[in-house]
Amino acid sequence: MNQPLSTSDRGPDLTAPPLPRRMACWIYEGMLMFGVVFIAGYLFSTLTQTRHALDNRHMQQAFLFVIFGIYFVWFWAKGQTLAMKTWHIRVVDREGHAISQPRALLRYLLSWLWFLPPLAAGDWFRLSGGELTVITLGWVAVWAILARFHPQRQFLHDAMAGTRLVHYKPPVPPKKPR
């Protein structure tokens, strides 16, 4: 049985980090993903001999979807991505234990609810890039604010996946005597 990731006399600390810190982590994660996209895009273009950015566009999007899935499932099953470590946030299950890879995969799939509705609306209504940006940013803001109404202040995709984001600062190792 997995032990809680941080324990005290009261059990694991399952306090959700403040929304501004979670959103800052989310933005930082997006910046880090530029590197993942660059390397994966270069690999895809090299392997498929794609010469123009719009050639094989849908296949490249599917490839990136899989690469993102591998990235997030791998790190979430270990507890944190690099951005989450920086912002002292950890993903755990409802009881405070590490999540399994299947649960991390479910969380990954459900996390696309941050983007799929506005992207589908943009395609349906043939929105311009600027309009799609405004719709997406509005949707993300609404999605984030909805966490304020959850009893544990969790995002909807976390509640649906049975996961939660918690404040986590690793214990400081004791100093060795000299």
C-alpha cells in the first residue's frame, strides 16, 4: 500500500495551493513545453521528411498529443513535473498517495477540457486566430475560476480523475555534524 507523500500527526497535508500559484505553474509548464514541442517536431519532421509545416499537419498533431501524454503521464506518476517542483505543487490521489500511470493518463485526457471546447468552437464557427485566442483565454479563466467552487479548491478535471493538486515542499535533509 502506498504511504501518503507527506505525513504528520493529522495525516497528509491535502491543502490545494492558491489559484495564482497553480496558474503560474501552468504558464511555466507551457513555456517548458516549447522545448518538448521543438524536439518532438524536429524528430517528426526528420522521420517523415516533412518539408513544409502544413504537410502532415494532422499526423504531427497526433504525434505531439502522444508525446505530451508520455511526458505528463510519466512525470505525474512520479508526482511532479519540473514546473510543479519549482512551484512546490504535487499531484496525488484523493487520499494523498502517489497516482498510478492509468490515473495519470486519465488526468491527461481530462486535462484537454482546458482546450478542446474553445478549439472545437473555433473550428465550428471558423474563428480567426485573434478570436480563437480570446475565446481560449476566456475559457481557461472560467475553467480556473470554477476551482473556487469545488470544496477542496480543485480543478474540475482533477475532481473527475480522482486526483488533486497539493502544496508540497520536500523535507530538508538534516545537516551532517562536522
